[in-house]
Amino acid sequence: MDKDPDSNLWFEEPYTEGLRFHYRVKRYVAAKQTKFQYAEIIDLFAFGRTLFLDGKLQSAEIDEHIYHEMLVHPAMLMHPSPKNVLIMGGGEGATLREVLKYSVKRVYMVDIDEELVNMCKEYLPKWHDGSFDDERSIVLFQDARKFVEEYNGEPFDVVISDLTEPIEEGPAIYLFTREFYSTLKNKMSEDGVFVAQSGSAEYLYTEFISALSATLKQIFPHVLGYHDYVFSFQLNWAFLIASKKYSLNEQKQVMEKNFDIIKDKVEYFTPEYFFAKTVLPPYMKKSMREGRVITDKEPYVWKA
Amino acid sequence: MDKDPDSNLWFEEPYTEGLRFHYRVKRYVAAKQTKFQYAEIIDLFAFGRTLFLDGKLQSAEIDEHIYHEMLVHPAMLMHPSPKNVLIMGGGEGATLREVLKYSVKRVYMVDIDEELVNMCKEYLPKWHDGSFDDERSIVLFQDARKFVEEYNGEPFDVVISDLTEPIEEGPAIYLFTREFYSTLKNKMSEDGVFVAQSGSAEYLYTEFISALSATLKQIFPHVLGYHDYVFSFQLNWAFLIASKKYSLNEQKQVMEKNFDIIKDKVEYFTPEYFFAKTVLPPYMKKSMREGRVITDKEPYVWKA
Amino acid sequence: MDKDPDSNLWFEEPYTEGLRFHYRVKRYVAAKQTKFQYAEIIDLFAFGRTLFLDGKLQSAEIDEHIYHEMLVHPAMLMHPSPKNVLIMGGGEGATLREVLKYSVKRVYMVDIDEELVNMCKEYLPKWHDGSFDDERSIVLFQDARKFVEEYNGEPFDVVISDLTEPIEEGPAIYLFTREFYSTLKNKMSEDGVFVAQSGSAEYLYTEFISALSATLKQIFPHVLGYHDYVFSFQLNWAFLIASKKYSLNEQKQVMEKNFDIIKDKVEYFTPEYFFAKTVLPPYMKKSMREGRVITDKEPYVWKA
Amino acid sequence: MDKDPDSNLWFEEPYTEGLRFHYRVKRYVAAKQTKFQYAEIIDLFAFGRTLFLDGKLQSAEIDEHIYHEMLVHPAMLMHPSPKNVLIMGGGEGATLREVLKYSVKRVYMVDIDEELVNMCKEYLPKWHDGSFDDERSIVLFQDARKFVEEYNGEPFDVVISDLTEPIEEGPAIYLFTREFYSTLKNKMSEDGVFVAQSGSAEYLYTEFISALSATLKQIFPHVLGYHDYVFSFQLNWAFLIASKKYSLNEQKQVMEKNFDIIKDKVEYFTPEYFFAKTVLPPYMKKSMREGRVITDKEPYVWKA
């Protein structure tokens, strides 16, 4: 079913009303309407194997490592010794893969969409790379909010929010509210660290990150944004890291020391590069001072 | 001739064989086959007024200030007191606009394409913003290489290379060679600074910046790369700065002090942000150590 | 403003949810939101100069003569001696042009959209070809229904309905109803002939022609469908001809005899070819026996 | 793998440099680079299951019966009693299906591309509808020219050329030449009838049909063109019928009488409709008087 470079099959991603990305398709691998979303796995000439959810590009072979390394390592390295970790979302298994590079005791991965995870298991082996079978992994298919509310095990050292944006009627809407973060904080250890992928940090499209930043600041004493450009997203991407105890500056040395643990296991991340990425573009900096707080009563609903 | 948001007119930019950008057109403003290139000025819903050369997006209303501020201010601020400046290319007049924010004595802008500059004068007023009429501006329509070779006026303190990439049979091919840079260096003052827009810094597409970097290093003692994401380019963009005398670190304080001069005249640039952007992504850093030297005999020809 | 064959400007016409036509644009000539519709005149590589209304292709340089000859000549030749003619719609002036090839006394052209007609006058000279200036032409800008209702001049020998399809809230909705046709019939001479462009005769899209046919049959004793393929429409097109007195078979000889009058003035039409086009594809024939009657109370609203 | 109506997967068919058709894809069913061509089977929202060869639409669920009935029945009905039939090409099996509706003794189907036929067997059951398993069918995978040259069995009563257009270096180039038709004629019975699908009959694109017509006229005493619009082709399609003995007019009564045999087995074809389709558009009529003869030395090569 492979196609030559002149393939006439295209996948169209409408980014806004005025801008569309067209990807030439090498092979349309698999598609499924799961209970929660429409998942497609497609081999693109531009980016290699690529996962789309509801028509939006999620992660691509060519640079998923950039996204996943930049999501996971800052939080893991900011904690002096993470043992118990929670991943919310993260269906492809690549976030899990990065976490397992540390000598953790246990990693919970809670993703609501079992059908999606099964697709990823079958079609994205480079992403999970066996991590689902690691004996330290506990993979649960349920609403992450319910899981956190009912959780009474060992406190989490690191929590990673690798969720899709909160689109209308999607399951993620109540996973970005002040109330939820308050509950979550109580299930974290004294020096717990939280990180969230925070959507596009695009010029003029910073509403979500500014709201999310304002919300986290109500709960955590230390909140910091960083960003990086991900080629296959064709966008500057934002992340927010929040800590119960440490400021990033305090942990700089810890981070640099601990980096040795994973130095040879990463392709892209370095502490130096990460610190540079905490210097935000002026418009992003400004927008992070202006957001409104997201609550259960007034959740944030993503505008396409 | 304005069009509603449902406009069915699209401009297609094929970025590679496998990736196309489609921009919805609000108004197709003007087009001209000049002696050197096909120039189109189009109002896009996504980016506002936009200039395309030979079908490739050059600069867009929404964020041309990001590109032009990041191109001009690092070099201008690295020199303690720039008086005599040369811009090669820069047809839109926005590079000139940024340079004129300093108390310079004279700015030469040498662009080969008079027809293009006339189009920009007429249709891109926000770009040049009167800079063509500033009495310090000397705008010349000729080959920049010839101009430099024959120039015997006051040495240049800052030289800005705002040229399109060296596409085959294009006029820019011999403006990126070791021989040319050697000549250029001789026309610069003892503490002269050179900066060049250096094309896409995209993951896997770093061949040009690595060759350009290798070439400049043969001529200048200090060469430094930096990058920034420009939304309308949908790409991470690369710049190279080269200095006859100062290293960037030596000039950090000068830069921060002089920044006061233009602080209130810029929208985006800050020294802090710029310094962060000199920390390159690992793949870019690596590629900058590997380039081949560009010469008149073996010029670099851009591969679309 | 001309563009080379590699032009990256495209006009997209979504024919249905599942089928889009993409036309490469040579020159975007003019556009105007008139009081009634969005009119665009575009030079296409495929079809030459082309008129679009609300994004739908109306008529193209390459084959407007096919459409206009097939619309006008059957009705004009079915009447033994047409003197007084009414055109409803027909903004481009080409229907008028074809009618004026006969020795008529007077042609009313009633089009609601003066701004559109002015655009056509300026940009579509091949279409009207001076016909607006012919002293036999009376061009009125008003609702055709009101015009017909208030008309008390000499009866019309031939009436040509060259209207766009009755889209929602468009002005044409009440120009396809039984009540209107009843009024119209009373303003026609004893042997008056009526013809209407009747939209796509496409396989599976025959609802409009079947309803229109059923409606006309309530008013006129003789109703006949014919069709032809128009390349630039990329569709089989339908027409309905209705007569107060003559059946087509009775008039065959008249038609062949009168054809001599215009034989040297047409490019495409011949009686022989037209007769062949009255033999309808089986699905179209069938659908014409099944339509519902269109009334003022239940007007037909075109589904895109 | 089914997709909702908002599917973002599109198949692009560039018809000319200036015109592209975009089909929304419901399901990308199968694709294969056979020894001879790139075959894709795709479920389209607009046309249902559809076969593409080298990116060009060949036949679609929605109206393959129009094409195949119009190809097969005129020739079969023009012969008073066809017993021995040859199909050249016809990979989908639908031409075979139509031929088997008559009480023939034997049908040879000679298609060079076994891999394609196997794909059709698996994925296009509505097309062949069991016809490959009919005991009267003899399906051979070889070059049709060689087969005809070496054939010394019972003469063919009807020969159907259901080949793709003779594209450069394609296997069909020498199946449209005077020399081949001369050989073929000798293998046909005294009253043998030949029919060929003859490509687009589009306005301004009539070169192939005019050459093919000129070539057949060198060999057969009676040659007749007919055409029909096929919705999924979005084009007027041309056919040429040639007979060793009968003119169409002589056979009209035979055709009408024999039609009873298959009347209840066809959906679209009627003799009356077919006769109407032998009246050609003026431009096509004209072009059929002007073609050059295709020979082995100067074969016709299709221009995309």
C-alpha cells in the first residue's frame, strides 16, 4: 500500500479559517472513531508516521522526541529524586518512555481512551518502545479527575499533564480547573512538581496559556512558563511547570547534576537549552500576567 | 474588492513536496514579474498584508516586526556607536526603518530590484514607514557585490545582509561566498559587525546555515548563530552575526546599556530575549560545526 | 498583474461536501459584494475569463456560447416570428446578444442587480458584445416578478428565464412558482414560448428540474426538457421549454426553416443537435414525471 | 477505518495544469504498484467506491453502469447474433458482466495486468458480479496485440476495446494503430463489429478521437462516433463503433428488436437514447473529419 512521491492523497488540517496545512500522504495506516475522539495514524512524506486526533496533528515520528523530552525532563530534573509519578493522558506511551529513563518506583499513566492506547500500542512502536510492558508502569483507562480524587496511595513526586486541549464536550474540560489542581496538589509530595503541555504559544493565540498560568498560580507558589518550536506542529509550543516547594532557580544545580543520569538517553534536551527556553517572547510574557482563573463553574473551552 | 471570510480564493505555497501551506486570500493586491523575480502582494486572512517572492512568503504584516527587529538590533547594539551602515537587499524598507531608529549618519540600502522596491513603496507603507525619504538614507539599485567591491567611502560599522536565499540563477548567489565576505570585511571599520538572515533553521534543513557559518568563520574571528520562530514563516528562522573585534560576551554590557536608546521604539526585541535565542537547539548547534565553505567556485545553491 | 503558468493562486469551488473544483487563477480581475450577491470576475487558465456569483461558476469565456446558444435558439426558433421578447436575469448580456441576432422589435432584459450588470459591461465585453447599446434593448434593474405583474404592454412572444437557482433568501425564489408562471402566461402572446435554464441535470441531482417541470406542466400545455453538457460547468445542464400553443414536433419544420436566419451567426447550435438533446437520459426522464409543484406558499429552495 | 463526513483526507486529481478535482475520501481501501500501473481503490463521498489508475479516475460505483452499458450494448446489439466476443482490457470485469447478459458462446477478456484484475476481483464485486467465474469467460493476462496476432480460433463477432489511453511507455500504445486494426479485422467474422472507448470528448480536447476515427476509417467501411456524459468523469466521453458490414442505419431495426433480450437487465441504456448520442456536438463532428492516421511508426501518445 506504499505510495510513490507523486502520491495524490493529501491530509488537510485547517489550522484557522484562513490557514490550512496540506500533508501529502504516503500511507493511510489506520483510523478509528473511539468513544472519545477520531484517531488517525498516517505516514506523511513530510513527518513520517503521524498521529491525528479529531483531525489535529498530535505527534509525528520526525520530532516527537522534541516534544516529549521538553515535556518530561524539566519536571523530572527539578525534583531531586522522583519515585512516584503520574501521567495524565499521554496515550502514545512516549511520555511514559521518557519517565522510565529515571530510576522511578512506579508510574501511573491514566488515559481515558483505551481504544486509542491500543491503536498506539499496535502502530506507534517507536513512541512507547516497550514502556507499556515495563513492570513499573501502571496503565489505567479512566477519567484522570476521578482517579486523582479517589487516589490515596503514596504521594506523587511528579505529575505530568499530557492532555489534549479542553475542546467542547471533550473529556479534558475539568482537568484544567482551579478545583482540580487544588485536589491534585494534595496528592503530591511536599516537594512535588507539576508540568502541563499548554497548547500553542503562537503570536496572538495565547489565551489558553495565560488562563492556565493564572489558574496554577492560585494553587502553586512557583509557576514558570517555557516554550519550544516543534517543526511538525509548525507552531511555537508552550509548557507550564509548577512546584510546591522549589523555584526553578533554586533547583538549577540539582537539575544540572541529575542530568548526568539521562544524558546519554536523550537526543535533544539539555538543561542549558531548557533554561534559554524559559525566557519567553515578550507577547507571551505579557499574556501570562493577564489571564483569568479557570474554575469548574467557568471552565476553559478551546476555540479551534 | 474586499472579500468575506468565506472567500474561495487561496494562495498555495508548496514548502516541500510533502507539505503545502494554503492561505485564504482576502484581497489580491498587486503582482509583477520584475526583472529578477515574481513579486506578489496579497492580503491574507491569517497574516494581513503579505509579500511573496517567487511564490515564497517573505514578510507579513502580523509579524514582520519580529523578523526585522531580530535581524537589526543585535548587530546595531553590538557595535558601541554605529554611524555608517550598509543594508544589502531589504527591499520592503523595514530593515532600513529599524536602522534609522539609531542616530546613524548614513545608511546605504543596496537592492538590485528597483521594481520590487517601488511596489513596496506603494503597497507596504507600514514596512518602510517613510524611511525611504529619511535624509540619511541612500537607496541604490544595483548588485550589492559590485557596490561593495567598488566602494571606497567611509568604512561600514554595521552591515546587514537581508537577502533572499541564493536560488539557482538568482542574483544573490555570489553574495554568500568566502571571497565576497573577504572583500566586505575590508570595507568595514575595525570594530565592524555583520549580520545575515540565514534561512530556515528547521529540523533536518540546516545545510545552508551550517555552510554559511563555516564560511563566515574563515573571515571573521567571532561568529555566532541565533534563531527565532516567526509565526507567518511557520518555521524557526536562523541568523548569523559576525564581528571583526568583539565577541558577544564582551559586548553584553554595551548592548544592555545602548538598549535604552531604542527601548521605547521596539515592540518585541529585548537583549535578554536575544541572548536566550543564542542558545541553539542541539541539532542546529551540531550542524554549525559541520558545514562546508562556500566559495565563488562552489557557490551555495538553495534547494527548494 | 498577469501570472505565469506556475501561478500559486487558486479559486476553490466546493461543488458538494465531497467534491471540490480547484481552478488555477491567471488574474483576479474584479470582485464586488453587490446588494444581492458576491460577484467575482477571474481569468482562469482552464476556462479564460470567468464569472462567479457567490462562489459558483456562472459562465466562462471558453464555452459561454454553448450555454447561451442552447438557452436562446430553441425558444426563438420554436416561435414562427418572435418580435417582443423578455429576458429575466441574464446579467452578462450574452442572452441579449443571442436574441438580438433575430429581427426582433424589442427585448426587455430585467435583472435585479444593477451593480452586477455594470461589472459585466466593464469586464465581459465578449459576452454582451455591444448588445446593451442596441436600440432594441430595454434594460431594467428591478425584480422580474414585479415587472411582469405590472406589465401591460404588447404580449411577449418569447420569455427567457436566465436566472440563478433559487437559493435561500435570494431574489429568485418567487420567480419559479406556479402563481408567477400563471401571471407570466397571461402576458404572453397566443403562441408564446417560454424557456428556463433549469440547473444541473446531474445524475442523482434532479430534484429541481423535476419540480420545475411539474410546475410548468400545470400552466402550459406543452413542456419539454433538454440538456447539454457544458465543459466549464463540469456538469450536464438542464433546460425546460414550454409553449402555449405549439408542440415541438409541430414546429420542427418551422425551426429548420428559420434556422437559416441565424445559421451563420452561431457557433454551436443546430436544430439536429438540439433535437438529439431532447432525448433525455433515463434517470432524468423518470425524475421529470415525479416532481412536486412549486408554489408561492411552498417555494423551491436550492440545496447547495 | 470508516470516516465521518468531515473527513480531512482528500484525493487530488490534476486534470490539467489549471484544473484540479479534489475528492473527499471516505476510506482508502487498497493501493498497489503493479508491473504496469499504480492502482488505487478508494471510497469517495461523492462517487462511492472508485478505481484510479496512475492517479486518474477510471470507474466509480455511482455510474460505472453508464459507462459500461454505453460501451457494450451498442456493439452487441448492432450484431444480429454475437457468439464469440473479445474484450481487450476491461480489468474491472464490468464489461465482461455486460457481455454475458447475451447468450454468447465464449468471451475472451485479455488484460495485461493480472495484479490489477486480482485487486478488482477482491475489491470491486459490484463491477464483475461473478462474471470471472462464468464458464463462458476465458480470462487471459497478456498483451492483447500479441494475443490477436497469434489467435487462430473462431472469428470474433464483437470486439470491445476497453483500454486506458495510450500514455507514454504504457502497454496500450500499439493497440490503437492502423496495423493492429488491420490484423484485428482479419480475426473478425464477416459481419464483425468493433467498439472502442475513445477518451474525453471534451471541448478543445478532441485530438485523440479525431486520430482514432481517421485510423479506423482506413480499415473499416463503417465508422461512427457517439458520446455520453459520465458524471464521475466530469467529462463528456467518446466512443467509436466500427463495422465490417453493417451501417448503423441498416441495423437500427435489428438493434431495437434485439433490445428485448436485455431490456430488463440494463439500468440506463436504450436504443433511442443511444441514437440521440450519435448526433455529435459540432466541434466533435468537425474534429472527426480532421485526424491524422495512427501507425506503428507514429503511434499516438496521450498528452495528460
